[in-house]
Amino acid sequence: MQRVIGESKKSFMTGNEAAAWACLAAGADIMFGYPITPQNEVMHYWTRMAPKYGKGFLQTEDELSAGFTVCGGVQSGKKAFTATAGPGNVLMQEPFGMAEAMRLPLLAIIQQRGGPSSGTVVYSQQEVTLTTYGGNGEGHRIVYSTSSHQEIFDYIIKGFNNAWKYRFPVFILGDGYQAKMREPLEMYDPETRGIEMVEPYPLIGLGGKIGEERGPSHLCNIYSLEEELYEVITKVQAEYDALAPQIIEYDEKNCEDADIIIVTHGIVSRAADDAVKALRAQGIKAGYFRPITLRPFPQKELREAIAKNGAKKLIIAESAIGQLERLVKQEIYGETAKIETLFMPGVGIIDSDIIDKVKSVL
Amino acid sequence: MAVQAIPKSWYLPSKPHKFCPGCGHGIVLKALGEVIDELEIQDQVIFGCDIGCSLLSWNFFACDSTQTHHGRTTPVMVGIKRSRPELVCIGYMGDGGGYSIGSQHLLNSAVRNEKVTLILVNNTNYGMTGGQMAPTTLPGQKTETSPYGRDPEQTGYPTMGPEFIAQLTPDSAYVARATVSKYKQLKKYIRSALRNQMEGNGFSFVEVLSTCPTNWRTNAQQTWNFLEDEMERYFPVGELKNPFGKGDK
């Protein structure tokens, strides 16, 4: 595979730029996109770099088209991807549904903005429900919630690989802060870290003589009978459940003796990390748990974290009103730890917000 | 050339096909199959079908095929063509999918002169969902959602697809309207629309006037009369843009 980074290099850039570089390093072939803030610079950097590396780009007429052209691209055996946010993410749920139904390994970078509606162009964590369970399906997707530029880079590379390995659509769930701020990261070609990139392969346009060397490939997403659909969905669910342990990722700190565990995801987990350190310095036994995959969710791991010291309380902090909280509640149903919440929809959360909340419920 | 009853590119296990008796889709797909055979492109074709009656063609051909969503066949074909230009991408859709819910895709892919071939079957109604008014329903025509006849004051006039696409495309595009009542001409148009893509010229679009006796609630004679008298009078059949010139066979 083409090396685009060469020697690993320390860089200082925006998350959108890091995302474009990561797609290039991951061997992505073509991007289809439509302008919406705060993801625009993913396209800006991709369109500057793409011709130099023989890659494709098309600015489509809307996000429906961007999503469906990506579906076509991956069907034809290319690593196709898109990036969007907010109302664009809403429109793309239709093609994402097709990707779920037909097991199309697309990759979409979501940089969350405020909602509902046009909301703000700045920041939120309000696209969790949409990105994990959007569409008229069962959430058969892989969703990585990143917290830094390094993770945007790392999980885009991993995301392309897992999309093609497991054949589920993959989402890199960032936000406007991650998209727009600059911070350091180390960029690398996957091979130099011993990461083997999964080769894409066509689902149609298979080559060879039809009728002599092979039969035609007929891809379908609509069924005549309820039972046919039932069989397909049940099988996909079983596969998803079986693969989940290999896909699930999380981060956990200080839960061994924790009385209270702070549960956050994405960039808010950086505030939680700082808050735990500060609380510990003040003698408060706080723990930290962060699902990195929101789908599939590390439910067993969170239950175990709670069990370690029989934590009495969870504090769920998020820049939304309960989108993470609902996920947590459905995943750890039956746990008796009391759930406290810090909901700050559409605005950032800093360590002192979390520290104050913890102290108020102790 | 010997007349062959069943095109080689048809997928026999899916025959007999599932379209209603008297439906025009079978005629369009027969013409398309024969052209695929004649151009010897069965192995390069990607056939994409819309949702609506056209979805019944999803396994019609022994060609690599994909179902899409209602109105979204155009972007799926564009995505495939942009990714693998050597493939011959054929989008197959109805008037609702093409002119209504997917009109932004049709319009913009025409403007971009995307090198795909789209075949749009115009039967003046939404057949699969039970005969509702379509963008192509004729003034005064009764449908399930225009039970007293389409009133252009309320719902406008029928969409003239090839005419508006011809306005949007450069001269390298191929744009035509055919009818299932003129088979040889239909086949010729589809052939040109495929050749135009294969030669890398540009966007290729054929609207085909077709029949829907089930939802029109017409017998054989009435069906044919509606097609040949009413529809062909309103929607002129012919080539609107042909990069090959008049001498094309």
C-alpha cells in the first residue's frame, strides 16, 4: 500500500485535517461529501491531497446523495467514506440504513454540532442516539467516540479495517471542538506500526464471465415475506453479538476502590479524567469509565467496573440531555448504583463542572 | 441476427417475472436485455433498480445487480461509476423515483454529466403502492390520490423529464423518450444510451412510456389506447439529444 506519511511525524493541526490524513494513510479510495459545518475541512484537506495520490472525490447535491454514492463506492469494492454533522447526519440515516441492511463497510466521520434542527455549528454530543440507533433498523453499526486528534487518526485507520473485516458500517463520532481545535498528534503509516490494512473487495462488478465462471451477484435489501426479513435480521444480530467482544473498546481508571464512577464519552472524558485526579487529590474516591465504542457498548466491562468496589453512584456527564445516559441505563439494567447526571446540552463540560457535581451528590 | 426469444443476459431462475399481466416493464427489460447481449457487456453491467415496481427487476438479469432505495438509484450508480469507471452502470427507476423523490439526484447528475445510463419508466402513476398520482399523471387523469382527476391548478402539470434534462446537459449527453408501443425505436434508444456511456461521452437518459392496466383499471384495448393516444400525445416520443447524430443505428 502507498505510504503517505513516511517516517512517523509529530504534527499540530485541526481534527478535520487529522481525519483527512488518516483516511489517506488508511488507503481510502474516494470521498463523497456535502458541505456542513463543522466537518468541512475534512473535504478541504482531502480535495487538496486526493489528486496527488490518485484518489477520488465528488461533492454531491446533498447528504442523501453523499451517503448513497458511498454505498455504491463500497459495493464496487472501494474504500469509500464521507463526513457530515447535524442535519446532514439526519439525512444520511437513510443511506446508513441501506449500509446496515446490505452490510456495506462504509466509514462516516460525524463531527457533532448543536441540535435539534440547525442548532449551532459549534459543538455538542447530541448525535449519539442518531449515530448509534438512527434509521429504521436495529443499530447494527460500529460507533467509535473519539476524544482527541490522536484517536481520530487511530480510529479512522482501525475503522476502515473493522468495516471491511466485520462488514458493518463504521462511524467516527467526533464533535465540533475536536474538528476545529488544533492539538498535537503523531501521524504514521499503518504498516510502520505493524497494522495490516484489510483489502477491500467488490460485492458487484466481480469480473469473470457470468454463466461460465460465476453466477451473477444480486444484492437485495427488500423482502417479500416477513419471515425472510426476520431470518436475515436475526442472523445479523447473532453475528453482531458474537463479534461484539472483539470490537468493544473502553477506558477505565481508578475503579478498584471507587465509591463513585464518572461515566463520560468523547471529549468530555478529558474533563472527567482531570476531575478524577483532582477529586482523588482531595481524598474523594472517584473512578473513571469511558465507553470508546458506543455501539457495541462495553456493558459487561461497565458492570465489572461498578462491581470492583461496589460503587454506590454513577455520574453521567454529557453535552446532551441523557443520550449517553439512556444508552448506559439500557446496557446495565438491574445495577443498583444510583445514577446522577450532569447534562449540558450543546456546551462544553470542564473538570470543575464535574467536580462540583460530584461534591453536590456526595 | 437470429431472433432469440429470451435474451442471454436474462436470469432464467427469476422467470417468469413478477410484473402484472399487461405491464410494460417486461418489454423495456426485454429490449434492455437484447441490447446488453448485442453490445456484449453482460459481465461489465451493474444494474441498479429503484424501489417501486422497478424493484421487481432486481434479479431480472444475469448481471451484477443491486437494489437501492426509492429515488436513490441514481446516486448509487454514480458512486459505483465514479469508483469503477470501467463498469457500465444502468439505473432503472419509475417516474415517482426519478421525477419526484429522487429528482434532485436526477437533476444534479445530469448537470454534472455523470457517465451513467438511466432508464425511467413512465406509467403515469405509482404502481407498487396502489396507483397514486405521480409527477407524470395526465391532467384530468384519475388516480387514488386524485380521485376526481388531476387538477393542474392544484398539482401542476406533468413533469416533462427528457425536456428538462435536455436543458441541463451538454451536447455529449444522450436524452430520449421512447414508448413500449414502438419496440424497435425503444431498443435503438436504449442502445444509444448505453453506447454513449461506454464511449465515455456523458449522461444518458431514456424515459419510456409504459402501461399499467392494473392501476389504470383498463382492459387490453383501453390500455393500448391510453398509451398510444393519451400519453404519446402529451409526451412526445423521440430523441432530444443524440451525440451520435441522426445516422446512428
